[in-house]
Amino acid sequence: PATVTVVQAGDTTPALAVSPSELMPPYSSGLADISVENTGNGTLNWTARVVEGIDWLAIASGAAGSGNGMATVASQAKFTPASRTGRVEIAAPGAAGSPAYISVVQAAPPVLSVAPVTQTVGAPSAAIECTVANLGSGSMAWSAEVISGVEWLQITSGDSGVNAGVIA
């Protein structure tokens, strides 16, 4: 009789894992890294691309790789008073868990509001107030000073603050 040895091949399927699942860049421009890992077997060939938000997001480095690696996402500065969202795709053909999507949420910057912007002062003297507010997001430090009319105008309270306050 003949002896036949049978060896079962192991699983050679790569598995894609990315982290983090969400990026939250600051309203100023910046870079953020996405870790790409093969948690399975075999070879993991992957690509990274921006699929939403291409007008303000870009892959700065790591647009393609083999095995474990890093993709770096660059975001442009945000100057309007609304947040915006985007999405990055990491794709690895034939890998479990592919494609993976990373959400990108960029908050709005602080937005200074002062009201009213014009005041009429009665004679001989009168107290006036202006309200300061942050209409955006994040923290906003502010300060107030008299730059014209220093001989007859003065700030008696509220010359600085964070986010909101009253100047008198």
C-alpha cells in the first residue's frame, strides 16, 4: 500500500484594520494619521483616497502601501462659521474588512460677534454696553480697548473674556 500525506493550507486571506475610525482636525490646517494594519494572513496591499471633502482634504503621504503602514491626511483651514465633513477610504482588494471608511469632521472656528456695533452717547455723559459672543465653536479669548476718543471714552468693566461677555 502507498501512504499519502495531505496537508491543508492555512488561510491566506489578509484582513484590513484601520484606526482611528474618525478624525477631528482643528479649524486651522493640520495633519492626521490613519494606521493601516493587516490582522489576517497573506499580503495586504492597500490604497488611501479622499472620497468626500476633496475640496479641503488630501492624502499627504501613504496613498498606497503593502502590509502595515500609515496614511496621513491633510486638512485645509476653515474660516466659515459651519462645520464640515469628509470621508477617507482605505481599500485592500481581496482583504476582509475592505474597504474601510474614516469619517472626518472639522468644527467651525470661533466667530466674534459684537452688538451693537454703533452706539450714540447722550450728553453730558452716559453708560453704554456692548455684548460679545462666540457664534462659532471652540474657545475664543477676546479683549476690548478704546482706540479712538480716549480723552472722553473709557471701559469700566468687561475689557476681556472668553467666548461671551459684556463691555461697559
